[in-house]
Amino acid sequence: MKLGAFGRKSRQRTVVPPATVESMQSHSHSVLRLGILGCGTVGGALIRLIETDADRIAARTGIRLEVSRVAVRNLSADRDVNLPSDSFTRDPASLVNSPDIDLVVETIGGIEPARQLVIDSLKSGKPVVTANKELVANVGQELFEAALAGGVDLFFEAAVAGGIPLIRVLRESLAGERISRVMGIVNGTTNFILTKMTEEGAEYADVLAEAQKLGFAEADPTADVEGGDAAAKAAILASIAFGAKVVAGDVYQEGISRISPADIAAASHMGHVIKLLAVAEFDGREVAVRVHPTMVPEHHPLASVRESFNAVFLEGSEVGDLMLYGRGAGGGPTASAILGDVICAARNLQQGVASDLGVLSEFAIRPIDETDSAFYLQLDVEDKPGVLAAVTSVFGDHGVSIRSMEQQGQGSTAHLVFITHQAREADVQATLRDLRNLSEVKDIGALIRVIGD
């Protein structure tokens, strides 16, 4: 066994295409010939970054990067990259199978055909760098096994939190840590929306329209605003942080579309801000992974993360609390993360070694009903004697302890705001069901989980 470029135990490569070895040794600098799948925002940014920085990278690393082939859907599309027209192909399989390609970068997104192309690349002995969170979150185990069988690297730093060096920190720097919780803002679209609602008092629909106009949100924003994007990233983080087999379908997800200016104002009044958090926890036996709006204390580091920025908060047994912060999306930051992976894979290719994730173990996935949290809840009730007692009795019937309560009169209606102590999700949901059955309860607002200090 050899030590890999980052000090992790790596395995001797078992597949080295002859053309690869020859190409890596036939120049004053080692030349790495890249095949790139996709030339959209991220793929194009990567090509431009390589063109700009190729000399600097060669001087610092001894590796000269060359973009040899790029697979695209439309050969006639206008692209802001400086490559010969014959560099482009509509046949991604020919790129993957070409002996003139040393490493494949996948930026096309989705499951298929990306999955098959990545597997074919790995099986042929070509390292792969991908930015595809959906792919890694859903079929990551299959990809890891293909990389192991091919004896090459599979890197995916850009799949989570854009340019923030998070995956490598978990894989390498914190490999000896017992991580108990990973918690963070991993979707820039929702953070932009919630920031605008908090700072400007704007309505959700208005800010969403602004985010779409600025390019922060897609025409169909469902994956972002309903938590799907963050859930895929949470699955990847849980897998790497805990060494556990977690897929996107294991992650409970809840979006921000029901958050109102009244919720934002109530959170501020109580010294909190609302963020869409991805939370992954491990107690040594069970993994709990979820994405949902969360009230965060104003003094918590995550509370100050604004607009489209991302941040991830880690809790380790020895290192304590860490937070990594930066731009979580965009062509430039994502391309930078890909480029770092490419250089790492190139070094390993030179040395005939490859890093791996080790063994991902099977742990039970704790259902959302069995998780614990504090909760925030708003109710509109009839303003008459005995109603408050009836409401609080429902909380008590299900063992949900109230930490604080505020009441405001609104004519014949009273507006109640509750924050509970830590309670089991199933008990809180049962409380909600019974509250809906009270004739005195006119409306129930959003149920929002609350984190402590």
C-alpha cells in the first residue's frame, strides 16, 4: 500500500491504460488530457479557468492540463470558450472510451446518461471528477465500487457547497474525527429568499420572482425551494462525515414556501432568524438526516450567512465546532472546486495510486417522527375565557412542554406564539392534529423547528 497525495492510505492502481502513462511522461511537464462532459455554466467556466491558469498550475504542480475533447448536445451553440471546433463532439461515449483522454470531468447533471458514462470511465481506468450532486446522492455507492474496481479516483468536491472545500476536509483533514453533527446552509437560492424576506419584510412570492430574474432561481424552482437540492447534498455530507450509506431518499425534506413575513417577524422578535438548514446527526447507531426551515439564534454563526452564500457547521469529538463559509454555487466557484479535484487526481495518476472512501457501513436511518427538536408554532384562536387552558392542555396530553408563550389580542381573535422545549416530532405532530380538532382554533401557522446555542 502507498500513501496518497493527501496522506490517506491509498491502494495501488490496478488499471493503467498504456496511452495514459505514455502521455503523462512524454513532456517537460506531465500532461493531463481532459475530456469534459458538458459545456454549460460550469463546464464553460472550467475550460476558461484552465486556459487562464494552465501556466501557473504547471509551474506549481508540474502538471499541464489540456482540454482535449468536450461532449455537448448542440455543436452549433455559441460558447464563450477558446477551443477548436473539432474539440467538440455530440458522442459522449466516444470521449469516455478514447485512449487519448486521461481524465473525465462530468458536468452534465442528472442520473442518466451521467451514471453510465461515469461508470464506463472508471472501469476503463480513467479518474472522474464530477459536480453532480444528484448522481452522487442517489447512486454514489455504485460509483464508489466502480472506482475501486478500476483502481482510480472519483472526486466530487463541487457536488456540495460549490467552491467551499468541504468534502476534502471531511475525507482527509477530519478522517480521524468522530463527527456527531453536520448542519448548514447548502442552498443559495433559499438563503437569498429568506435574507430578503428578513431584511426587507418582503413577501415570499415577490422575492422568488426577483431571484429568478437575477438568475439565483430556476424557472421551475421546486428543487430549491422545496428542499430537494439541499436533501441531495445532505445525503452526501452524511455519507462522508459518518461513513454511512445514505441516499437522497433517506432524507426528510421540507421547503420554505409556507414561510410568511409574520413568521420572519416573530423569529426576529424572539432573537432568531429563519434559515433552510440541512442537518445530519449520528449517535453511533442511527443516522438522522433532514432538511427544513429552522429558527437559528441571532448569535449563532449560521445566522449571519446572507444572500446566496453557503456555510456548513461541523461538530467533532476532538476538534469541537468548525464552520466553513463561502460561495456555494456559480460557474466560477464550482469550476474552482472541480479544478482542485482534477489536480489531485492527476497527481495520484502520476504516482500510480488512488484515494478511496473506505467502507460505507449500513446504519439505521432514524425516521423524522423519532427525532427531537424544539418547535415554534403560531395559532389564531377565539379570544374568550378558557381557550388558552384548552390549548395548553393539548400540549400537555402529548408530553410537549412549552418553553415560552406570547399572546396578542386582535378583536375577537387572539394570536398565540409558542416555543416548546425539546420534544419528539411524533408527539408534536399529534399535538397539531388535536389542535386542529379544537373548535376554538381558527388557524394554525407554520411549524418551524428551533435549534439551540
